[in-house]
Amino acid sequence: MTPNIIAIDGPAASGKSTIGKRLADELGYLFFDTGVMYRAVTWIALQRGADVCDEEVVTRLAQETPIDVAPASKPDGRACDVLVEGQDITWETRRPEVDANVSVVSAYVGVRREMSQQQRRIGQRGRVVMVGRDIGTVVLPEADLKIYLDASAEERARRRFEEIRARGEEADYEEILSKVRERDRIDSTRAVAPLRPAEDAVILDSDKLSADEVFVRVRELCNG
């Protein structure tokens, strides 16, 4: 039987979203990249003129504002709908000002705790592929299938470097590698929900695997 709740965790640029979206599409499940929740909170704070550096205020906004995720309602490239108080803000969460502030907001302990509860509420509906860094350990430890998708910092930096170059943009591999390592350090040492595999997660090292090869292995896991 196909797992009802699938959790895919792993470090930045490990391919979680690529594999998760492809799997969700094939299964007809909701694809839920939990990072959109932190983007939504950041957008809320900016829209309401709050100081994103004020942890207490931002945390209160996260607690008071309903955020939801639903299957994509429009064929415009979105992976899902992001809703705040029923309003579709999917593309608003990708605005440059959100990009510039989301890392600050996502580090707040109170925000992470509140988002974990909201993510859990959405995930418990079932028929979902959830992607993040603490799904299997904190948000939904009872997930039917837990996968930890890993790759070395060097390989993840190389992939990101090639993605940027493929768009015709300039990229500095060493700079990207430095940022990947710093993100790993922050994610693995934070006080709340540090990045680590769940004890019962299947760990997939994708260093020497193509995206297609990783997907085949994930699909096999779903088939039991």
C-alpha cells in the first residue's frame, strides 16, 4: 500500500523539492514544501508594517494568522496554493523583500514552534508529500515513510552553481559552497528542531546519483 504521509528531509540544495514534487505529481498527492510557511509569515509581517527583527511581534503574527496550503489551483508554475486568511498569496511569497527577510523570521523559536503545529495540521490530512528539514523528527514523526535525502556540501554547491550558469547568470562556486556550509551549520546547530535524520528514516546519499536514479529509489520505497 502506498504510504499516506511521506516526509522528505535533508539539507539545503539536496534535491528534496525536485524529488518531492515529482513524487507528489505521480501519486496525485499534495506537494507541501514547508518552507513556504515561513515565507508566508515573512510576507504577513512586511504587509502589516511590522519590524521583522522584532521576534515577539513576528511570533504573535504567526500565532494569530491562519495559513494554509492546498493543491495548485492554477497552471502558472506554482507547486501549491499558499493561503493567508483565505487569500492566495502564492507568488507574493516569492517577492525580493520576502527573500531578503525570510532567513531572519525562520530562525525565531516561537515562529518555528507555531509553524510546526500548522504544518502538522496540514500533513495529518494525508495524501501528502512533505518536504523540509524537521518533518520526520518534529512535525510528523508518525509519517508512514521518512526519507532523508543527503549529499555532500561540495556536490550540492556544484548543482546550484550549474543551475545558475544554465540560466546564463554569473556564479562563483567557492562563494556558493561557503553559503551552503554556513546554512548547514545554522540548520544543524539551532536550538529548536536541528537538522538530523529521524532514527527510522531511510537515508539516501545522492552524491553519485542522477535525479532520475534518486526518484527510482524513492518510488521503490513507496512500493514497499
